[in-house]
Amino acid sequence: MSEQKNEEMFVKEVKKALDASVDNLDADLCVRLAEARRSALNSRKAPLFQGMGWFRLAFAGLALIALIWLAGLLFFPDKSTIAAGAAIEDLEIATSGENPDFYRDMNFYFWLSTKKDQALNDSGKMVCLPGRETGKTN
């Protein structure tokens, strides 16, 4: 503890001595120190603010580019993501053993199956032509 108190007392004495030496400076030296301080502060401000102008301009440009890129992603999505569902269906068609023309007329075959089922359910027999029924022998 005594070493710590001795150190604190030493620091206090050094501060008093330095403060006293500042108070005892002559006027000419004080003026020169003030001018040196002022010129140092002025020389530091000029390049800092000139560089900040270019930095702000560059930052604004990068922000604008990022905004345009983000808008492009939102309004014009990638076509591969849109066609992902269609690509899976195409893969199933390509890997099946059926003739591709079969899939082209898929809606027709669906319509035909509904009409066939409807005709069988209505009369018990399928009607091919008006006035003629299947299943009758001539």
C-alpha cells in the first residue's frame, strides 16, 4: 500500500510542477504555441472534409446500385425458379415410356374418358352415333 501512496503523491507533484511551468510561460511562447495548434487543426480539417465528399458520393453510388439490383430481383425473378414446377413435369414425361404425342392430347383423353363414363352411366350402353347404340347386332 505504501508504494501505491508514494506513486500517487509523485503523480500529484508532477502535475503541480507541470501546471506551474505552463503558468510561467512568456507571452511570445504562448502566441507561437497557439498559432502552431491552430495551423495543425486547420491543416487536418481540409483534407478530411475533401475526402468525405468523395466518400459520400461513392457511398451514394453504391447504395443506388444495390437498390437497383434489389428492385431487379423483386420485379424480375429468375426464370429458372418460375419454371421449376414445369421442369419436374417435363422430366416425368421424358422418363416415361409413353409416346410424347400421348401427353400432347392429354386433355382430349381426359374429356373422352368423362364422356364415356357419362354415356355408360346414363344408358348402360355407350352411344357412338345418334340413333345407333353399341352392343346391338345388325
